[in-house]
Amino acid sequence: MTNYTHWFLRARLKTRQLLLLVALSEEGNIHRAAQVLNMTQPAASKLLKDLEDVLGVSLFERLPRGMRPTWYGDTMIRHARAALASLNQAHEELQAAKNGQFGQVNLGSITAPGLALLPPTVAAVKQAHPNLHITIQIEPSNVLIERLNRGTLDILVGRLSPEHDKAALRYEEVSDEPICAVARPGHPLLTAIKPSLEDVFQYGWIVPPNGSMLRHRFDLMIQELGLQQPSNSVETSAMLFISKMMQQSDMVSVMAVDVARYYSNHGLMSILPVALPCELEPFGFITRRDRLLSPAGEVVLRALKASAMTVYGREFAATGPA
């Protein structure tokens, strides 16, 4: 602990003494200074005397018609102004933090809501709270939940699987996630009349990697329909490779509809006019039950729910402290 701190503790310096110093410098009269601070003149005089006794110096000259700061008084007044300004700033920062005006929120999402839900959410948050810092991680649910449990994520948009400890996690369902088949713009199937799944399976496939939820659902669909697994296939989850590969071949792929719409809107791929009897498990907002969200985290969660009402047509209960 520094000598300054030792002196501060010994002096028992009061905020009202700092306020009195500033009021005296502005009013030049202890009676008027006491009125400004809503205290009696004797109380103001005692506060000043106590401070002078601790410091061992006279801070003001007592004149017939008022008071004038000494050199020591000028020094203390200057520092009193700085201290009060710093305290005011601290209060403003605390109020801003309570209102979620700034802070940091670590947000994770699986791919589809990462494209459809997060951009409008972050845009709304940054418009209202430009000093709130948000980090975004787009990963599979298992990766995100592990990071949530480690405390490196505050909120995630993803899925809960049977292996997850649901008692430790708070989950609010947002939407299910239909999937579709996609191909390059100009693909022969786009001009075919009512193409069937069998028609689609005549082409090579770019499929998700083994172990992913999408691959699992895709394989189950093939089994249930009695189709053969595509022998001509490439396995990857890298969207940049998928979009480039489809531009240079007639291979088709499978992905969440929201992801496909994003790439289709940018002219990088087209959704094939064939229904896939398959959809992914619903996803939702996931937070930890044993950890309160910060005010900034509450701001982001409320914004996520507001955006979800627009994107998915889903209403949620009001968000308060967890």
C-alpha cells in the first residue's frame, strides 16, 4: 500500500470536505458555501477545521468580508476538483455499465443463425451501444458448449445433445432448421421438370464430415428412403471450398436453408427444386444457470430475442437477470 493511501486513510478525507473546498473557492464565503451544500454554517466550519487540522496548514485566509484560498488551499482545491470529476466519471461509467452501454460479450453461434440472426442483432446492439464490445465465434454446438462451460463464451445459439448436462444450462428454443440441396447457378437440375431425389443422387455430392449433426441427419434420410450412399463424394464443411467447387462442377451439396439462401442471394449457388425429407434438431439460446449475465450480456440477449421475433417469428418471455 502506498504512502498516499496511508495518508488518505489516516486523514479520513470526506467527499463533503472536497465539495466544501470547491464551494468555498467559488462562493468566497462559508455561509453561502454551506447553503450550496445544504448544510449549516457550523457544520461547514467544522468540516473545514477538521481538514486543516489533519493537513497541518491553513487552507483559507479569514477576511472581514469572506475567505480567500491560501497557496495550500489552491493546491487542495485543484486536486479536489480533479477527485470530484473522477468520482462523477466513475458514477457515469457505473450507470452506463448497469445499462449495458459498454462491456464485453462473447457470443457463439452455429452457422445458420450466425448468418440469419447474428448480423441484425449485432447491428441493433452497436447502433444503441457503440462502446459495447462483441466477439463472435461460429462453430459446431459441441465446441461452443465446451467453451461456454469453460467460461470463454457468455451466450450461444446452438443445439443441446443428450451428452450435455442440461441441468447446468439454460435453454430457450428458437427454431428448427430445415435443410435443402444446392448446386451451382445454371445446373442442369434447375431446368429439369420436377426433379426427384433419385435424379439429384445421380450427381456427385459434397457432404458434411462424419460426426456432424447435418451428416447424421443426411445419412438417416438416405437410409429411410432406401437410397444408396453417394459413391462420388467429397467430405468437407468449408463453405468457401464448397461454393468454389460447385462453381467448377455439377456436384451438389446439402446445407441448412438459411445458409443456402445467403449464398443464393449472392449468386454463388442455387437451391434445387426438390424437397429433402430431413431437418436438423431445433436450436436455441443457451446460457449457464450458475453464472449471471453481465448487464451487457443482458442487452445482447434481449437483442437476440428481438431479432428472432423478426427472423423466425418466435416470441420470448421478457429477459431479466438470470
